[in-house]
Amino acid sequence: MGRRKDRDLERTLEGLRTEINSDLTDLVREHQPGELYDSVRYVIAGGGKRIRPALLLLSARVFGVGLRHAMPLALAVELIHNFSLVHDDIMDHADSRRGRKTVHIVWNTDTAILCGDVLVALASECIGQVISGDSSRLTQVFGRMTRELCEGQALDMVIGSRQDLATDDYLRMVDGKTGGLLAASLEMGGIVGDADAASCRALWEAGKFIGRAFQIKDDLLDLTAEDQRWGKVQGGDLMEGKGTYLLTEARQRATGEDAAFFAEIYPGSGLCKEQIPEARARMDALGVLDAAHERVQNYTQRALEQIHSLSGNTAELHELIRQIGSRIY
């Protein structure tokens, strides 16, 4: 039964991805000048799992809203997500994403900044195309989502370099940078379906919990993923000196030699590849990996509890959230 649910959901998601990708492509097919929009088309063609728009569309479906009515909102959240990636890549000096060169490498930093700005503008236009739901409320949630993304990014800039940050500080960053967009995706699905205030609040809460589960799982997979589809260098975050749940938690638990080892990891001073097994062993001995697994399970369950409180058919939404928490790549 579990495998059949997985197959059924994957067919649903594949259909949604096809629609989303087609509509995103159509959105900028004819836009000019090419000096700007070629970079936007490049970003859109990069693909991705489209988890955020899928969550929005499945959330709207719970309240009886069809694909065409909710699609402009789905496109808006995906455009904002890609805006954040383009600007993150600039700030992180990243050369590649999803196996392709980043926008500022293919073009230049100025073009990449404008590309991100245009993605925000396109998202705003999509919000204006919605013909059902509370338009003022949708605009408010959209603005809050974008602001929280920026706040989360600001916190992310200091997470890796400060030794005194607690796990709660890390979670505040995640609630903005990852959870803000996921929460808004689910909440806007409810708003477009004229869901009551309690249901919209439950969707928002679920999104925040999913965001925490998603990001901690991402941090964990970076160090432990064995599936070839992960597609990243194992231990890449530690090699970059990136502030993650694992590193933040390790610093809080470590004493003596362990504390000295983890204190030397920060942006611009990461580990070499040969040190990754040692870092993993130290984290494992400190209970960091087990703690991460437990957090992912806990936050996933709390998200599902919020979804269960909704009326309507939540089976597909439930299954997608479960899969997000249990993914292996």
C-alpha cells in the first residue's frame, strides 16, 4: 500500500511539475531585452523539484480550488524561490547550482542582480492575476514571505562564523529562509480557497515545521547521503565552512578537543575532504546525527498534525509532507 501511495503521488507531482514548467516558460518566452531575459529564461530552464508550488496547489485542492485558479500563485512562489537562489549564489560566491554554472558566472554580477529583481517583479504580476480568494490578504502574505526570506538570509550570513550561536538561533534563520516560503505556499493555497482563519493558521504552522524538517534533513544528507541522486560532494557544507544544524549543534555539545576541532570551521576556513570522515565520527559520538534525525521526525509529525486538523481530502498533501521528511536525496 505504501509503495502504491508513493507511485500515485509521484504521478501527481510529475503532472504538476509539467504544468508548472510549461507555464513558467511561457511567462517569459517573448520578453525582451535578451541581455536581461536570457538569464531569467536560463534560471527557469534549470528545473528543480518544484516542491513549493506543488505544496500550494495541493493545499488549494483541499479547499476545492482547481489547478488553473491556483497556478498564478504557484508560479509566484517558485519565482520568489529562484530569486532567492540567484542572489544567494552571488553572496556565497557559488560557481554552480543543480549541475550548471550560476547566473553571475555565465553573465556577470550586475546581470544576476537584475535577474533576481525581475523574478520578484514577475512574481508580483502573477499575484495580480489571481481571480479568487482575498486579494489583499494574498498580497500581505506575499510581502511577508519575501521579507522573511531576506531576514533569514541576513541571519545565515552570521550563523557560520559566530561560535556562540545556539540551535534556536539557527532555527530562527531556517524559519525565515526556508520556512517562510513553505508556510506562505501552504497558507496562500488556503486563502485562494477561502479557507477560514483557523485553517490558514494551521497551514502556516505546518509550513514552518516542514521548513525546519526540510532544512535539517538537507544538512544531514550533505554529510550522510549515499544515494547517487543527491548529486553533491559529501561533506560539502563542512568543506565550505557553512553554518548548519549539525555544526551549530556540535559546537554546543563539544568540549576539549572536539570543541577546538569545530571552532576552526567557519566560512573561508572549512575542512579539507580528508577531514570529513573525522568530522562525521566526532558528530556521531556527540549524538549530533541522532539529534538531527529526531528533529526531522518530530517536525514532520508536527506538520502532519496541523494538516490532519483540516477538513477536506488532505491525503495527497499528507503524503507529500511525509515524503519531504523521509527523503534520501
